[in-house]
Amino acid sequence: MAAAPRPPIVAVMGHIDHGKSSLLDYIRKSNVVADEAGGITQHVSAYEAEHPHEGAPRTITFLDTPGHEAFRALRTRGAQSADIAILVVAAEEGVKPQTLEALSAITEAGIPYVVAFTKIDKPAADLERAKVSALEHNIFLEGLGGPIPYQAISSKTGQGVPELLDLVLLAADLVGLSADPEAPAEGFVLESSQDPKRGASATLIVKNGTLEIGDFVVAGGSFAPVRFIENFLGKRILSALPSQPVRISGFSALPSAGTPFKTAKSKKDAERIAHAAVPAEMKSSAAEAEDGKTVLPLVLKADVTGSIDAVRHELAKLSHERVVLRILDTSVGSVSESDVKTASASKGVIIAFNVGTDAIARELAERDGVPIETFPIIYELGKRVAELLSERAPRVSSEETLGEAKVLKTFSSGSKKQVLGARLLSGAFLLGNQVKILRRDVEVGRGTLTNLQMARADVKEIRAQTEFGLEIESKAEAAGGDTLIAFRVTES
């Protein structure tokens, strides 16, 4: 069969809290935003929607990509999987840092895009100012000297959304997207996770061909028999056409997010293709700590492989002059007994992102004193690991010089204590200070100030550059001409 038009795959991208998920929320007539931890999208999710265009219903597949800076890898992956992008820009804020990162990902992927100015229903919205902000960042809009189509929208009222979808479909028609439904299915792994009941599962985007029950999906070094296919609603379907997002379970190992997939007709062929492939390494090689640095070993657990990418990106921004991070292991799913044992062997910490802990693992962790830190929000995770770095850092002692005096005379000397006469040269001497005894600039001993006298009266400190008496407790004996240095030890 000849190639036929296929629905566009559209990545919705932009800065955090600029209305990406709210736009999709309106399109799908559902409420996903309220269920997202911290109000941000933390996975790349795929949805299908229909829109009437030029008198006929058209299907569009949407990819909702996270806006938080830590999810840059996921956002880039979404752009690479898409045919067209919607770059959302809040009309009340204009272009922001992650807007530019999203634009960079779109440019690198080489796909056309449409700008959606969101939140025009907000009191602070200023569409003209937002347009100027776009132009200032080289986003050249139609009618303003450039070719980029745009639409002002409100995801709350729906104003402008139909027109935005028309622009998307016009862009798709200009690209001329096509696929051969009778070819063997191929596409990308959008996301993968460990399902407690179904095992290793993955969300796939079919780019060409038709995926059918009975096929074998091969992604990198892993493969899965297609026993059932679930669409984005979780409903089972018999086959998946080009541009459809589907869920497949039963992979031999978790395929890496972003990995291209193809299909085979037999298990033997699937094993052969998988064996020949070089699988993407999901585990971090534990870099050796630099000399003199303490190590903070971490075991990373997350709900999906894309989250591991995001967590590792967040951790890569952290540094400490006396501590180095060492990632012992990364994997998907609940914290297990094996994870606790791995962390325990290295006195490490388990970092769990959007996953729970097995009962056996929790009991073992409590018994062995292995910390399990659980987080639903990426930036809270990063903040806590930064604190762990500081907590793990060895304390560094330093000596602060407080005063200097010259010994004039020795009045009495015992086995441990001696009474001296001295002249203060600089700084101050305080009762209880530690003291160094220097002879010709060589340290001969240390002691503690146990008494200070001025004009035969006991005092707590000497600050004036004058003669005074002092008693020190020290094993070393001071002599006339020696230098006394008062100091204190601080830790940081």
C-alpha cells in the first residue's frame, strides 16, 4: 500500500506554569493538572484528540512535556519524537528561561512550531508586550516581520483554542506527514516504567506501520511480545496505527526512554535483533572520589526511566568542595530489599522519586539505619540532596589567632602549671584561651590560660598593650623571651 497521510504528533512545550497542561486539559476535557505533584508535569505524557478541520474530523496526538528546568532531557526527547511543536508563552510574563530551552530543543529537532500566547484571561495579561518579548528573543511572528504563526488563547474559557488547532493542522499539511499502514511498525519509546503486576512496560509512539497483537517489539537490547495493546485511555485495542501512543508490557528489560523501536514477527528474530543492539546504559558509573574528598553514595529509585534522567540532571548541578556524589545504582520501581542492601554496604542513602518502599525493605532499612528519602517534586529532591552533601562533609578545624604576648619572666613552675609575667603585643588574651608557646618561632608546646592578673587583681581578659601576669596549664615550660600566641579552634 502507498503512503497515506498520518495525524501529526505535537509536542506542547514552554516555561514552567505557562499553561501547557491546562491547554491539554481543556482539549481533553479532563483535569490532569490538579493531580500533578507541585503543579508541574513530571513526565512526558501522550494523548489523542479530535478537532474538526475544514469540514472533517482530524486526529492530533499531543505530547505534554515538563517545563521545569530539571526535565530538560525529557523535553528534548519530546521534541525529537514530535512532528510539530506548540511553544506556549504566558501573556502575563512573556518569554522566560525554559521558553528558550524549549525553543532550543525545537530548533535542534528541526520541526516547525506555532506560538500559543496563554492566559489571556488573566488581569495581568498583556498580549502586545508578550509579542515584543518573543521578538526580542528571535521568535519572529507572522505579521511582525517573521514566519511563525501564533494564536492568543485562554485555557480557562477556550477562547482561541480551536484557531490554534487549525494552525497546527495547517502546519502539518504543509509538512506533508505520511506513513505506510501496512509496513512493520516502528517508532520511539516515549517512556518506560516497572509495573508491579505487568513488569517492564513502555509507552510507544508509532511513527510508521501498524502495531498488531502477535508482533514482537524490539527497543535497543530489550524486546516484548505484543500480547495486548492499550491506548492512551488505558483501553485495549487490536492494533495501533501511525501516530498513535500505546502502552506495551512484558519487556525483557526496561527500554531506555527515547530509544527507537521496530517490530519482528517471531521471538527468535526479536532476540537476534535485541542481541545485536547496543543497549543504552541506564546505570551511572560510579566515578571515583577525588583525593581527600568524602563520598555520598546514592541509590536512585524512580517511577519511570525519564524521571531518572531528570533526577540525574538535577544532581549534576550539585557540588561540594569536600564531598562528591557517587550513584551506586539507578532503577525503576519501589524501593526493594536489594536496594537497601546496596545502600547499606556503602553507608549510602536511597533517593526515591515518586515511588514507595516495600514492607520488607522498610523493615530492613530501619534495622540497618539506611536513610530512605522520598520526594514527589524534583526541586525538593535537589534541595535535600544538597543538604545531605553538607551533612556528610567532614568538619574542618581551623585555628584563629586572638592575641600575641612576650614572656618577660617566670615566677613559678610546677609539674603542669606555671606563673609568668608577659607583655601584650597585639590582640587580646581571654581567660580559658588556648595558648601556643613559641621559642625562636618554633612551637615547643601548648597550654590553657587558667588565670589572668592586672595590677595583682584577677581579670577575665587583657586587651591593653601592657604588662600582665598569667597562669597557664601546660606540660611544656615557658621561658623568658618566648612568644605566647592565644588562639581558638573553630570547625566548619
